[in-house]
Amino acid sequence: MIEGARLEVAAATVSFAPDRPAVDAADLRLTCGRVTALLGPSGSGKSTLLRAIAGLETLESGEIRFGGQPWSGPGAHLPPEARRCGVVFQDYALFPHLTALDNVAFGLRGLSREARRNRARARLESVELGDRAGSYPHELSGGEQQRVALARALAPDPDVVLLDEPFSGLDRRLRRTLRDTTLNALRQAETASLIVTHDAEEAMAVADEIALMSAGRIIQSGPAEALYLAPVSETAGHLLGDLEVFETRVADGRAETPLGPVEAKGFSDGDSVKVLVRPEGVIVGRAADAGVLADIVERRPAGGSVWLVCRLENGRVVRALAPVTETARAGDAVRLRLDARFASVTKD
């Protein structure tokens, strides 16, 4: 492994039909020792991009490099087996006739039989499955099969590990446990890791950085907090959670909304903009407080929080996400105000 090395995807395009690229000039960077989540809806091209990085799809244009070495690009296509790239697919693809230990050892080359088994056993222990080394896939739960697949991907000490929707199909509690185990194993291995997912909560829980993908393009990349609080567009904002969207114009350097003004940095007076507000930024107060008058039309529990659906005097409906201790109920009159920390101004 090349310490601190980067995998760089530059303007990568993959097409399966004329004029309809599945991946459209995508840019992405992965760094050894860090986990990146590629988040997007079904059909956005994220699994195709993963396959292109693995060498399973050919680029129409653009390039992929690791540590400066070309993997894919003009006149170059390093075969998958030469890329030192471990892949975990959704179906795990374990050999049913091999034990967990032999599945993990299968891809190891250039080692004695004893060394292969020792390496495989160490990787199984890193995913907390040392005691299931002799079990066959049909004797393992879905979560255990996923961990065997991860151990197999990590066994050759790859430079890059790619995981395609690794936690889909598992119940919520098991997903959380499995995420922790997976992250620990990836961080111990210090590989450049990419986890493909359509689940925003999962992406924010596992990744050092998130890349948002829509219609074949990477539309924004960065730490989860930055993407959540400052999306570059309405599309990017919706990928990470719920939004209230207010269309308005800039006046005196501010974008006015029914809940209050937001500073519009980088825009000129008269510009048409969208103000994107996270539901946590809609603050609910008593009717005697400062703010905009509204009526609560619905209250819905959401775990440790509660959704309050509110109707403003102009008829506009907005949703607030308040602590579960909030006492307001349907039919109550309240005042709403805006916490600008949860608001951003965009053109799109």
C-alpha cells in the first residue's frame, strides 16, 4: 500500500447508450486511510462509477489514476486483477462450497498454504468472525456473510476497497452494528475506501467525506456537516435530507423568506435565488413570542424528535423538526422563526 496515496477520478464518462451517459464527466478523489460515501438515488450512476474504478467498465473519456499510475484513460485500461482493488458487491458472491476461512483465503496468491490461512484468519478476526472460520455460507446470517465478503476483500491488503450498498437488506439494528465493524476494519487496513449507498443517514454515519451523485454527475463533495448545512443546489440538499425551499429575490444583500431574512453572500440585489432551510432551522415558539404566526395542522412522532406541520397565515405549509419534548399539538397557534445556521442561499 502507498501511504497517503490518492485515487483520482477525473472527468470520467461511461455510456451504455448514445447521448445517455451513465457516468457523466465525474470527478472524485479517495485518500488512503479515509472513507468516502458515494450517495445518490437509484439510477444516478454510482454503481457504474464503482465498477469503472474496479476496472469492470471501460471509460469513454476521462481517466482514473492511483498514486499517479493510470488505471483507466486514453490508451490505458489496467485489468481488474492488476488494480489491487477489493470489491464487496451487494450479493456478497461467496463460494457456497467453501468455508468462511477458505472464501477469504481464495484470492491470496504467492503465499504458502499456512501463510494464506493465517492471513485469512487474521482478516476474519478483524471483522469479529474468528469463531466462524469453519462455517459455510448457508450456515451464516446475512450480516455474517457480509463480513466474510469484507474480510475477503481486505485479505490481499488492497490499496482501494469498494463496497456497493453493503448494508442493504439488513434490519436497522444490525446495520448499525455492521457499520461499526466495517468501519473499524477499514480504518485498521488504512485503505482508500468507497461505500456506495442511497441512504443519507448511512452516508453521514460512515464517511469522512461524502460525494453526492445525480444524473451521472458528482454535484458536490465534502464533509457531511458542510454538505448538510450548505448544499450547492436544491438537488444536493434533498439528497441529504428534508428541505423547505423558498423562492425569492435578493434585496439589500439579503434573501427574504416568510420566516425571516437570510444573508445572500455572493449574490447581487435583484438576483432570483432559492433559500434552502433544514427542518431543524424552523424554530417553534409560543403564540406570544416573536416570529411569524402559524397554526399546527399535524404532529407526527419521529423517534427522539417530532414533526410539526404548520400553516402560515398566507397558506404556505412548512414543517419543523422539534425535540420530542415540544408540547405543541395540532390546533395550537405558534410563532415560527428561522435559525439561519440551517439556511443556505443557492441559484439552483
